[in-house]
Amino acid sequence: MLLKDCVAIITGAGKGLGQSIAEEFFKEGALLALFDIQYDLVENLAKKLDSSGKKIIAIKADVTDEIMIKNAMEQVFDKFGKIDILINNAGISLHKTIKEMSVEDFNKVININLNGTFICSKTVIPYMEKQKRGKIVNIASLAGRTGRPGVGVNYAASKAGVIGLTQTLARELGPSGIYVNSICPGPILTEQTRQYPAEVFASWNAGRAIQKDGLPEDIAQLAVFLSSDKSDWITGIALDINGGILIR
Ligand code: NAP
């Protein structure tokens, strides 16, 4: 097991990639704190994975609310006595063109995707500094690398911001033994993306080298690697995972 007894917080863990990361981490022996704005989702997932209630805690936590995140992390520390891993996964997109997008739309996506990553990272640092070790993994996106048709400028800007935040935070925190990396997934089949017409999903995958759709577990396995000691000489990177849509 790659994460035996490591304590991991996963934000936006109620469904999609976050849920899959939670499932994969649990298989690898991690103790989990599942954060989501939708409490019932993480509560159900926690019960499904761990009926004993000893290895997983589900917490209603909005990543944009600093007080809520501080309280949530205190609860995690009280239950498990340490925090080793933070997966900044919570994120949204609105899929509007700039003509359709209001300033409120722009700010909403930046606030959850970028400011939320900042707030959760800032709050977890003292816990990781105490033990002189920690792993932060930020879920960015291919859209933050190249821009993508239809995702919205707010989404692409937020994810490019996450990559920049990752690089600078890795430099700041490396001397304290804290690793910070980001993952840039291409289009992944989730409950949400399955709702788009097949031709729309196919258009997002145009030019892909590998003839397999991206699945949540593809991202979850990479998150396990970047959270484990198998990646102990990797920090500050933005790792592309997209079946060869982007090759450079
Ligand atoms: P998802 O299925 O929508 O799941 C995200 C979860 O986060 C939802 O339960 C959502 O609740 C929750 N959430 C939203 N705002 C929150 C907040 N302020 N605080 C805490 N939780 C919040 O998303 P996903 O497709 O799995 O994506 C997960 C991450 O991967 C995101 O950062 C996304 O940008 C990134 N990503 C996804 C893809 C893809 O193709 N799916 C590709 C590249 C990158 P609500 O449902 O109420 O909003």
C-alpha cells in the first residue's frame, strides 16, 4: 500500500474525480477527510467505504470560506492527529463565451478554483510544517496549459493560476519538506461530462493519440503517486495527463 496510515484531505470529494481519488486513496491505506459543499454526498461515500467510521471523516466545507476550512482542518487534526496530504480538487466551470460571461460569472469560477486552492493550501501549511513533511496536489487542467474551446476564459485563467501558484508554493515550501505539484487532466468521463452530447466530448478530445477515453481513476492513480514517497524528488511540476491530446 502506497499511502498506509497517511492522513489525506480531498476537497470536492463528493463525486467525479474527487470521489475516485477518495476510493483509490482508501485502497492504498490512507485515512481520509472528505470535504465537499454537498455534505450528503461525502457522508454517503464515507459510509460506503468505511462502515466503522474510524478511517474516514466527512465534513461540509466550502473551499472559499477561510473560517470553515480552518474549522474543518482542526476537526481532521482532532480525529487523526496529523495531516499529511491535501488534494485541492474542488472546482467548477460555467462553459460560457466571454460575451455571455458577467463579471460575477468570472469571479465565481476564479473564487472556487483558484482562491479556494490558495485558502486550503495556506490553512494546511502549519500542520505540515509541524511534521516537516507534506504533499499538496492541485487539480489544474489542460485548459490552464493551452486554453480550450468552450471551457470559458474564467476556467482557463483559474487553472493557469493554479499552475503558477503550484510553482511558487513549491519553491517557498520545499525547504520545509512540503511538496506541491499539479495535475492537468484532459477531458475525463464523469457523471457531469457524460451529460454533454457525445460529439461535444469527442471535439474536446480532437487529435488525441491514445484511443481510450480518460476516466477518473486515471487521475486518481496519478494523485496517489504524487502523494506517496515514490515521488520524493518531484515538486513544482504540472503533470499533463490527456491521452496525448497535448504532446510537446
Ligand atoms: P464535479 O463532478 O463537479 O465534482 C466537484 C465537487 O466539488 C462537487 O461535489 C461540487 O459540488 C464540489 N464543489 C463545488 N464548489 C465547491 C466549494 N466551493 N467547496 C467545496 N466543494 C465544492 O467535478 P469534476 O469533473 O470531478 O472535477 C474535479 C476537478 O477536476 C475540478 O477542479 C475540475 O476543474 C478538474 N478537472 C476536471 C476535468 C473533467 O473532465 N471532469 C478535466 C480537467 C480538470 P457542486 O456539484 O454543488 O458544485
